[in-house]
Amino acid sequence: MSPSLSMYQASVPVFVRALRNLKHVLEKGQAHAQERGFDAGVLLQTRLYPDMLPLLRQVQNATDTAKFGAARLAGVESPKFDDDETSFAELYARLDRVIDYLGRFDEAAFAGSETRAITLPTRSRGELKFDGRGYLLGFATPNLYFHVSTAYAILRHSGVPVGKRDFLGDH
Amino acid sequence: MSPSLSMYQASVPVFVRALRNLKHVLEKGQAHAQERGFDAGVLLQTRLYPDMLPLLRQVQNATDTAKFGAARLAGVESPKFDDDETSFAELYARLDRVIDYLGRFDEAAFAGSETRAITLPTRSRGELKFDGRGYLLGFATPNLYFHVSTAYAILRHSGVPVGKRDFLGDH
């Protein structure tokens, strides 16, 4: 192979950007509720289907995916959160906390992470085993984009005027 | 930096897997329509909001993002499609065609792609300029996941019994 990317480049800045863009679309959602005069909290409980997670949980899961992703690749313990957010302001604080946490990693922390053995306990499928590269490319990254895209879709479905540039941008 | 990934590893197999999983969730959508006795074509025209693209266009855009992504990184012309699909069968053929196209690239085709200058013409923002690394991590990959997640969200919202394992799996 011709090595041309680092595990760090393909994770930390990517995760930070996805979370910043998520915060940006959430801010548009909150502003839309204020303009239209409805309780923004309604958006946090909106889902695309009755047995799907609502917006609030999509944001919690996106942040968890990012912080666990970086921690597992670096081989350190991830901070535990209480998952007790109930408002946009609290979700922004959670996003800021994870963006700050990600910013404390540097390239050196990810040295050798491509071959690090990573084991994920799951409720329904026992333990999933990866090397770091497979974990980053086949689990952490798609999972993070799944949750940020779903959060965007819930807001879009709710009439919030967001476009793909809000999702892809560098906010 | 500690180079530990190749541009090829972070693109071609990732794109192929995302498109295979997309085909898998589409198959579940078609099967659901057959079981419930409604025209599966209805799903292809379903959208999450009136001015958002329907499922059919999400699949076309996902495949375009993947084939343009690989072609631009390798510095070759991407095949042009007529965008005339109207059925699940035709979308499967399009997905297969792009998966086959991606499979023809090898590591060597991506040598030096991390610094390749890539220019995208856009309708509303003039030309976007990237190096290959920024294009892959900041445009092609999030854009692909945006469209496959949105396709999944449209099916999920329509009552198709898919779960995150269908999205993340290796189908």
C-alpha cells in the first residue's frame, strides 16, 4: 500500500467537523421553532417512525460514537456522560464537551492504532472484534454519519430550512 | 504524521460497502411493498419533505458520489449515466454497475491522490477546490453517507422494517 493518510487525520478532524455541522443544524432548528412560535423541545422528541430514536437521542448517540471512537483508537477510557440532556442548550454543551475532548488528542496518540485490537460488547450480537482500521472505516465513521444524517433528516422533515450545505459545510 | 491508511483503503472498499448496504435496504423496501401489497414504485417517489429529493434520486446521487469520488481521486473520467431509472430493478443494476466500476481500481491508481488538485464546479458557489485528502474526507465520504442515510431514513419512515445493522453491516 501507499500510506498517505493517518488514522488521526481520518478520525479526529472528521469527527469534529461532523459534530460542528450537527450543532449548526440544531441551531437552525431551534431558531426555526422560535420564529414559528412553537416549543423547540417538540423537535427534540420528534422521530421519523414510532420505534425510532428521537432527535435528542440521535445527538447523544452521535457524540458517543465520536468520543468512544477516538478513545478506543487511542486506547484510553472515554469519559462517561449522564445522558440527562433535555434541551437544545444542554445538547450544545454536550457537543462542545466532546469537540473539546477530541481536540486534546494529537497524532501521536493514534500511532499504531490501525492494528489495535478493539472489542465492542453488544446486546444482541455478543462481542464484535475489529482492528483499528476496520473499526474506524467500517463502524465508527458510518455510525457517526448515520446519527448526524438522521438528526438532519428529522429537522428537515419537520420543516426546518436546512440544506446539504449545512450538513457538509465547515461551520 | 504517522501514515497508516491509504487513500485507496479509505475510499474504494468503504464506498463499495456503503453501496452494498444501500442495495440491501432497498431490497428490504421492495420486499415490504410486495408483502403489504402496494406498488413498490411509491417508495421510490417518497420524500421526507416536499422540496427534498425522493428515494430514487437519493440512490442516483449516492452512486454518483461514489463513482465521481473514485474517478476524481484516480484522475480519470467517470462514466456518464443517463439517470433514467424508474424501478427497483434498474436501481439495483445501477448500484451493481458502480460497484463493478469501483472494483476495477487498485491501490496503484490512487498513488499520490492525497495531494491531487480537485476542482468541482457547482451551480451556486462557483468552483470548489480541494486536495485529494480534503476532498475524500470532507466531501465525498460525508456526501455518500448523507445520501445512503437519507435513503435509509425514507424507507424507515415508510414503515420498512430495517435497523441500523442493515445500514452498518457487510451485506
